[in-house]
Amino acid sequence: MTNTCPRKNNRFFWLAAGLVLSVAGSAAAATLTASQVTPQPRRLTGFPTPVVGINELGTNSQAGVATFDFDVDEAGSLKFLLNGAPFGATVEVTAAETITRTLSVSNASLSRGFTDTNTFRVEFRPTGTAESASPTATTTYVIIVDQTAPDAPKGVQAQGADEAILVTWDAPGRSNNEVIDGWLVSYSTESFADLTTQQATAQPSQRVSTNEALVEGLQNGKQYYATVRAVDWVGKTSDFPRNAQGEIVETLAQPVTTVTLADLAGENGGCFIATAAYGSYEEAHVRILRQFRDRVLLGHAPGRAFVSFYYRVSPPIADWIRESETARAAVRIGLLPLIAFSYAVLHPAAGWGFAAAGILGLLLALGTRRKQEVA
């Protein structure tokens, strides 16, 4: 009988040898990594490779330049090419090293505008390899010399919340052929229409990445003006929105406490259900629900409609809850999941653990109550 084991062993031998050679070959290949690129490269629709912008207007800390740091983990040479032509001298690397290259708007070979005509490429060849040989590692970017600032946003609106104002605006993905990276929301107790551009720019502001901002720490009952500017991907900031007369377009809102102290005391029959259950408008659980109302529900039409409906139907329910300790206790237990969810939405970094604890607390409370009923 023929023994087929040697054939199988041979097959396994060559398979193992192939794997070893493959691993050895991959280990021998250099790793060319762009450890730091400023401004950060973006993946934009219509561009085959990552895109890096150079700010020609000079309005940020990296004005007029794009900086690349390339990490190489073995000896060899780095060749840089701008639009297919050598860019600077070839760099010889004798050990693991980081090589920096900077592109500037002063480079005459760079095309201006939002086009894909500029390519910046780096090639690595191991020591002893001819320059005409194919590189073993490459990285390529499209360079855009960004000449224009984004358009100012439109549709700026604001509404009052508890010790805060919620500012919203229209947020197109691109403005003036620019990639919008964020927004600067400025606010003041003075009208922006009465300020110079320099004075308006000096007013307090906060940077956000979505088309809404909750400006907190304000004084209830005091009027605040707000306006918004767009910030593009290389740090250029738009002008303020302006009207036909050149005045800064602004919005006006007043932080308010929706429920009055008389309501809290029950003097006119109105009261929040949560306030009735917990006994105080300033109780910690009530504050979470109030913040959720102001910062989430009041930020869109369905939420405002719900709050309006709640105000209409809640007073008699709250009056009934206030008169019964049993009802107050039951409502406090029933509100735990809502309070936990509200906290999680308001504090996403840590809130979901709190939400889980709230739901667990509800289950434990229900279980304890059921045991007491059975006993």
C-alpha cells in the first residue's frame, strides 16, 4: 500500500515556507507613514486621494503653508514630487527618522482655487536601489490653495432657555465652494449692529461643529444678541452675516425661567408634575428634566409642541400628585428612566452609565414593592 503521508508533509512544508517568505518579504518592506499633516487631510467627494488645503488668506496659525511629517522605519531615500516634478532634494535616511516637508502658497507651480490639479507625492526606495526603480512605498495628496473665505451663514435664530439661549442657523455642507468645518457663535448684551467689525469680533464666542449652539451661563431676564460666522477646513472665518446696509445681522433672545415662583408654590394652580413629585423646583432631578426641556425639546418644533401640550394638561395632574404621598412616591419611581435618559442625552460622555443605573434602580424599587405586597 502506498504511503501518502510524505506527499502531505511536502505540501505542508511548501505552504509553511511560502508563509515564512511572505512574512519576511512584508517585514523587509519599509513603512512610510505621514505622522502629522497640518492642516488635517480630508477625504472629499470627487478627489481620489486625501486633500490638504493651504490657506492663502493668512487668517490662522498655519497661514500660507501645509506641513507634512513622514516617518520612515529603515534606511533609504525619500523623493518628493510636486505635480510630477522633483520638489527639493532627495533625502537620504540612514535609520528610522521623521522627515518634514512644507508647501507654501509662494510656490509658483501650485495652481490656485478648488481644483485637483496639484499633486504632492513622496516615494521611498531602500538603500542601494536605483532612483529609476519603482518605489517600495508611496503616499500622494491633492493640494488645494484655498483663496476664498466661506459665505456667512443665513437664517440665524435664537430662543431663550433657563440661564441660556439656543442659537440655530442654516448650515450648508459647502459655502462659496468651501468645506465648512465649524461655526463661531458670538453673543453680546450690545447690539452687533452698533459695533464695528473689530468690536464684534472681540465679543465672547464659542466654536461648535453643528448648526446649533446652547450658550450657557447667562442671566435670566436679560436680553442677549447673537450672530454666527462660518469656519472652513483651513481655518478661514467668514464675515458676519450682513443686511443690504452692511449692518451685522443678529438675533435677539432672553433667557427665561418658564415656570414662575408662584407656580412652584401652587398659588395659581399650575405646577410641573416632576416638581409636585419631588417637592422643589430646584431639586436635582427636576433640574435635569428642566435642562432637557430647554436644551433638547425646545430646540425643534415637535418638542415645542409637546411642551405646550404638557403645560396645558399638567396642572390638575400635578395638583392631585401633590396631595398624595403615595402618588408622589410612585411618580418619582416612574420618572427615574426619563431622568436617566435625559441626563444621558445632556451628558453623553458619562450619561449612559447613569441611565443604566436609573433603570436598575427602577427595577429594584418595583421588585422591593412587589415583595412587600406579597408579604
